[in-house]
Amino acid sequence: MTITVQPHRESVGLKTGQLYIDGQWGPAADGATWSHRHPATGEVVGEFASGGAADVDAAVAAARRAFDAGTWSRSRASVRVGVLHRCAELLRRHADELRALQALDNSVPIAFGSIYATSVGAAADVFDHHAGWVDKVGGQTLPPYQGGDHLAMTFREPIGVVSAILPWNAPFLLFAQKVAPALAAGCTIVLKPSEYCTFSVLRMVELLIEAGVPAGVLNVVTGTGAAVGEAMITHRDVDKVSFTGSRAVGKHIVEASAGTLKRVSLELGGKSPALVFPDAPDIGIAAATVVGAVTMGLSGQACVANTRALVHRDVYDQFLAAAQGMAAAVTYGDPFDPSVMSAPLINERQLERVLGYIESGKSEARLVTGGERLGGELAAGNFVAPTIFADVDNRATIAQEEIFGPVLAVVPFGDEDEAIALANDTEYGLGAGLFTADVQRAFRVSRALRAGTIGINGFQIEPHLPFGGFKQSGLGREGGQSAFEAYTELKSVFLPLTDEMM
């Protein structure tokens, strides 16, 4: 029997999505709409306004007026702190509703939506964390360097109007990682959700409005990247662009924003390695952790997933056997079914792309399991079986390029130095994991890896830790103090205290 999500659509009460500009909900200027097809069933779930350059102009103008008026940017710290805490409270209160909306958006299973890194709770924690920075934004008072009676001071001030562009795969956390620090710093925002994950984001916006975010401070223009995203990154009145997505789009943003020298934060792709040493506490758990990150939940559509497993030859066969067992246990289907563990690929274009990489891999390495599109009751969806390749050369296409699907490349190594060299032999540097019981090795290897976030015998996202990449995995960091400061400009002020220096 073919699965359907339509009954859930009715129970959730999905609304038709509109743009939110200057405190008002409304259609796109030209009346255009986008129909969203569910990736697990191919059914049209709903539609939302598909904006264009005129809508971006209106949203940026509203954000600029709100920023210049100072209603938010110069508000008391206590006001912003209170609003951000209320945002967190409302997100937690509506967590079940938001998880259901996400399941209708990108088909991430309800069961997986409660895992911390992809949960509404994590997003709420980000708002609470950044609320704590509002009354701590400050500069320095420095002693005179050249002598004399004067003050040399620095101030941190909000950067201005921010274009925030979200991907579809983790709407809760990524919404919070961009919106919370920008609001905490006093910025105003024009937000674009992915056209493949819009309804859950629009509901979060409604909750922030309820929490007290003023009109014009947060504006939302839904639609395609070509129409809305391009207008947002090139607009002359936008001061900063914050983007999470592919490396190709990230490079385009740098080029397109150069004309106005916008501040840019980019969280891009990865080809993250997991280094499994023979002294790992449990090889089976290491294999389950790695395979789970590549196959469960988002079905490998996560930039930080360890899609390369670098495994010591002494435990190589043991790792592969455990990895196959984990892959065989992954379940697919209706995202509202609590027994379902993983999602389909987001659209047909991504399905064809992943299947193309798998065909390439068959000529480069040994296919251990998977490699095919799933049929039967799943035939209408974009499902691909968990796929593991063994004996992969680290220079092979499947070991170097970001596939963004449930595909794991397993590469053997002989010693620690070789493992580090293989791990760093990539243009990316977003994340990495290592499995070892040797504390000295854990620290030694962590320091040698060229990646922004390292997990030792496990991996977690924390609201107060910076997250971002080395090399071509991005610019800047999200999370913690560094994210908050990225939405500010540093100003120096010189004040003579006597007339003698005038």
C-alpha cells in the first residue's frame, strides 16, 4: 500500500504560507505561489507565496526603517532579553506542532525530531543562550598609549540589516543560530527559508511575533533561491549575509556581495572523516554511530555527517560487519510512524545526483550493501537504501565530493600519521570524529585535524560552542560568543579630557 501524509496535513492544520513584511502577512507582489511536494510520497502538501525582487525590496526597506528608528537596535537590554526568553518558551511549548510541520516539510521522522541536534529544544536553548549576551555586549576602555589625558574606547554596535538564508535540512536549529544572535545584537532581519522547508519556519516566525519581536525587525520572503536569494545577497541596503548551504552557492555569495563589501558568514559543506583506531572503546558502537549519522534521520543530508570512515586495518573487517548490521536496521516510510528512522532525499534532483555518485562508486570501490532506490510502498518517494563502499581510495570521487545522501566510504589505514594525512586530504574541513580509548591520542589527533568541530567517541551540537569550518567549509562561526560578535561592528572612540589636546 502506498503511504500518504494527507491525513497528517489535516490534523496539523497546515496553513497557506504568505510573506511577512513590516508586520503584515500577505501574498507575493506578483501573486506567484510554490506548490510543495512531499519527498516521501510525491503528494502536493500545500503552497506558499513565491516572492521576487520587489518583495525583497519591500522587506529590506522595512528592515532598514526599523533599524534606523532604533526601536529594537537601541532598545534596553532588558527588553531584548525578555523577548528572546519568551521566544525560547514559546518554541518549547509548541515543539510537537513544529515537529509535525517539519515532517510535512522535509519528511524528517517525528521520532528523529526529538534528538537534540535537530530538535525544537535545541533551537530554544540557542535563544536562551543568546539572551544572555544582550547585556554583556561591550567594548574596552584602554589606557593612553601616547600619554596625555584622554580616553580611548571601543564599542560593539549592531551590524544593521541582515539577510539570513536557510537550508531545508535542519530548520529549527539553523533558524535559531541565525535569528537569535542577530536579534540579540540589535540587528533587523530579512529571512528566506528553503522552498523545500517553509511551513515549519513560518510557524516559528509566528511564535516570535507572539513573543514580542516588533514589526519590521523580522521579515520573511519565501520563494526560490534564484529569485529571492539572489535579490537578498545583492541588495545595496543589506549589511550582512548569513547563509547555510552548498559550497557552490557560498562561493557565488562571496562574488555577488563583493560590490558592496557585505559582511558574510557561510556554513557550507563537508566531507567529514571518522577515524576508528583499534583501541576504540567499542568497534560496534563506533560503526553504529558513524552509519547512523549517514543513514538515520536526515538520510545523510547533513553537512557535518561523517561520510568517510577511516578504519585501522586491525579492526577493518569487524567495523564493516557491524556497519552492515546497522544499515540493515534502518527503517523508512511515513514520517509520522514512530518506528520510521530515516527520511527520503529531499527532491528528485537530489535523488538522481546521489544515484549518480553510487554508480560512480561501483567502479571505484567494493559495494558492501545498498546502492539502489527503494521500491514497493516507497516507490513514490525519493528513498535510497543505506549504501556502504569498502576498500575506497581516499582520492576517489565518493571519498572527496559531498554526496549528501546515505552513502559511506570506508577507507583503511595503517597508523596514526596515515590516518591524520587521509583525514586532512580534502578541500573541506567542517567536522571530524575519532574513536579511541587513549586520551593522549584523542588530544593529539584532535589538534592535528583541520576541521572546525571534533567529536571524540561521540558528537554533539552545543548552543554555546562555535560551529563552522576550515578551508572550503565556510567563513565564520555560528554558536556562542563568536556568533553574537559576528552580528556587530567594532567602533573606536577617542575622547580628550582637557582642552590641551584639541
